Amino acid sequence: MSRPEATEKKGFTGFRDVRLIVHQLGYEQLAFWVNKVGAIFTVGFSVVFLVLLGASAGTSRIPYLGHIKLVQYYVAGFIAYGVMGACFNNLAINLVVRRETGLLKRLRLSPMPTWVLLAAVFLSTTITALVQVVLVLGIGRIGYGVHFPRSWPAFLIALVVGVASFVAMGVAMSTAIPNQESAGPVVSVIFFVLLFLSGLWFPLKANSGLAQFANYFPVHHLISAVFAPFEFIPGASPWAWHDNLIVAIWGAASTVVALRRFRWAPRRS
Amino acid sequence: MPTVSIKGLRKSYGSIRAVDDVSLDVEPGEVFALLGPNGAGKSTVIEILEGFLHRDGGDVEVLGVDPGNRHQQRWLRTRIGVVLQELAVEPFFTVRQVLERNAGFYPAPRPIDEVIDLVGLSEKSNARVKTLSGGQQRRLDVGLGIIGNPELLFLDEPTTGLDPAARRTTWDLIRTLSSEGTTVVLSSHYMDEVEALAKNVAVLARGQIVATGPPSSVGGRDHGQVTIRFALPEGVTTIDLPVVPTEFDGKEVEIRTDDELVVLARIVNWALERKVALPGLTVTRVTLEDIYLSLTHQDKDGSEVKP
């Protein structure tokens, strides 16, 4: 046997890696959708709640938020929910289960480079989030006559910042959970308490105690960042820079935590 | 050049020395076994060879490269196959989907159908992983290990938890791969498995190699230490015997010797001359299990005895 040539050690071309990302992305998506119960509950949640809340909201308006229709607020809120559900809740639980059952270790020992796997997971999570965004926009438009965002650039920026930051938070969250049995309960409780306190079900009154509390967390800011581009309130800016920035700060801090604490192997071993 | 070469390998977890100055070579095409009780350091050695764990010290070469070198890991991983202990496979995928997915990671994978055939899962190729039995999942593990057509295959306790029939099937599979030229490094705590498969074995205990060699001669097994047993014939005392017994419990005589032909001849000639029978005469060589237990300082219950 001869020693491998130095050129061989350098690995494959970039083109092959891109194909590998697409290959793995296909199986990431397959893994998500083939588990029908999980997929329906993840994606269906935002849709079902928008339909129910939209129906119960009727024609009511929010006096302390420019007298806009409550259902308009819900459309923005559940778009943010869809992003957070896919990127934080679903990803964090998924990563803990994959780590603890050894699926991550198995992939780590394959020739697939780490960055290819991470890219595929990131893109797959983004697709899952975007499916919900499209569904919520569609139902809002068709079912409740809520118009599309007036500023698509501002809307897309809010989504990009939201997806990237909440993916980082999801990965960071997964590193704090020791076993797969507790992953679902721990992540879901944290997630839903934050959603509740951050005004997903009812808009927060500015300067209320709850709003001040929610200001420290990224959930309320993502809802605001997604809300602004719709320009429901005449004259208000579609660019929620302040909200985007705070979401991004949470994302950056989570990236540091994720990079430091990420593990491939089950904790039991 | 050996396929795997280890010199002075060390790895600690905190104050525990998991691997303590281990050196060994695995030659191309052989089946090499790491034998040892749980916690002896087998998996740690294998995971260092796979490049999954970092070592604290020592030199390691696998297929000519250092598995701890990040720049060579991808090259190495296209040429090795890994069958791990108790790692799940995506439960909702079918057997074929999992194999197709992993085949995509390698530049020159083995044909999917060939692998499915080889591991005996042809009838289950479209079954979901979660519906497979334990033995079938283990065979799928092996299938995932060989899908990249590896030159070197690591098998970490490949038959732990399998029923006897499934063990035999796995053994046959390992023999087939070996006959195709694949070098195999396996860990096991089963003596019979090592005897049936391995050309060479290293016995590990507390992170150290306590014996190496072919299974038939490891630990001085091929010479010395034959045990001859028989019941003392009626009307005879031990003083009448031509050899001094090593042990006598009032009924049965036990003689341990490393010169069994001479000792046996003297006893048999004596019995023929005296015209007495030797009821229950047995001659046994030390089993690999005896050697293993004495080397790893365990008694037969598996509990440790102080050396």
C-alpha cells in the first residue's frame, strides 16, 4: 500500500460538496416529512391556531395598536411562530434526539464534512420554516383578507435574521439538554412560556410590565420585525432595525454557545 | 506496511487512564481482535483509530495517515468502514433509503443491492428501520459499515446482544469480507468469537495489553498447562500413582503438566500393568476463556479479583 498523495488528502472539489449538500438536504427533508405525525404537528400548529384565532377574533380591532384588525396581528405573529417553531423548538429537540441515539455520531464518522451536514440541516430547517410562512400568508390572504407584506425586502430581512438567529438558539438549546426524554418537555415549556409572555396570543401594550420583560427576549422582537413590513399602521416604518438587531444579538451569542458546547456523541458513553 | 500501527497510545478521562501505553500492529487483510472486559479500553482504542477521539499521546497510523489529523480525516473516512455499538438508524427510513443516503457520502460505494444481499436483508429492503428486529438492525449496521467499500472495517462488538443464529450469520459475513481482502479490526468480549474469526488478538485489561498473538497460542496457551483428570481406581492410594497429583479431593485426581505426552504415557502404562480402570479420564488444554480470565484478573462470575 502506498502513502496517499498530498493532493488526494485535500479532498473533493467544491462542486462535489454542493452536490453532497443537496443529497443530504433531500434526506433531511425526507426524515422530517416521513414522520407524518411529527410533520403535521409541527407545520399544522401555526395553521390550526391561525384558523382558530382568526375565526374567534372576527372583526375585533386592537385599540392600542393603531386600531388594526386582530387577525392582521395574528398573521404576522404566526409567521414568526412558524420560524421559531421550526428553527428553535423542532431543531433543538431533533438535535438532542439525534445526538443521544447516536445518529449524529454515525454521520460524524462518515466522510461527509461537518460543514456539509450543518448546511443541509440549516437549509432543511429553513425550508420547513418557509412552508409555514407561505401557508400562513396564504390562509391570511384567502381566509381573512389580510394583505401580503407591503415591503418584501424588509419582510425577507426579518425572515433571514430570524431563521439564522433562531437556528443558532436551537442548536445552543440542544447543548443544554442532557437526554432525549427531557428534550420535548424542556424545550416546549421554555418556548411556549416565552411565546405567551411575548405577545403571540395578544399584542403587548407598549411600556407595560410584560412588554418590558419581553423586551429582553428575542421572541417579541421577531414578532415585531415580521409585523412591521406589513405596514398595517399607516405611516409606520416597515424596517424594524432595532428588533432585528436584538434578534441578531441573541443569534450571535447563541452561536458562540453552540460552537463551544456542541457534542456529537451521546452523553451516556 | 501495517494497515494499523499503534505505538505507546495513551488516553485518559480525568484521572482514569482508559488507554495506557498500548502498542500493536494490524497487518493488511487480517482479522484482528481486541478482547477484553467492559471498560478495558477497547472502544476508546477503536474510536481513536477512527479519528473520533483525540489521543493524549503516542503514535497512530491508519492506512498510512494519522487519524487525529483533521486534514486527512475525510480521506481516511472514505476508506474505512465503522460499525458502532448501539447507535440508532433513522427509524422512519427504509433499509434501502438509509443505505442510499450513506452511499452518497462515498466516492465509490458498493452497489446497494449487493450490500443488501450480503447482509441478508433482501426481503426487508423496503421495510422501515423501526420495524426491524434487533438482529436485523445489527446487520443493517454492518451494511452501513461496508457501503463505502472500505479497505479497513472497524466492528465494535458486532454480535453483542445477538441470538446464536444471528451471531453465526454475522461471523460468516465477516469471513466473507475478510476473504475479499478487507482488513477487519473487531472488539469483543466473547472468546469463541475471537477464536472463530481472528488471526491475531490483543487482550486488553484496564487500558493495557496483557497478551497478544494468535488465539491458539495467546497467553502461552499452546504449551504447558494441560489438565489430566480421573477418578482414583478402587484399592489404590495416591502413593501408588506413578506421578504426583497436583490436586486430590479424596475421589478425583487432577494433574497439571506441560509435558502431557510423557505423563499420560506413564499413567496409562501403569493402569494397564495394574489392570485397573481410570474412570472419567479426561485431558483438557487450558481454554482461551481460562487464559482471558487469568489475564484480566476476573473469576468466572465476571467479578474482578485482585491480582
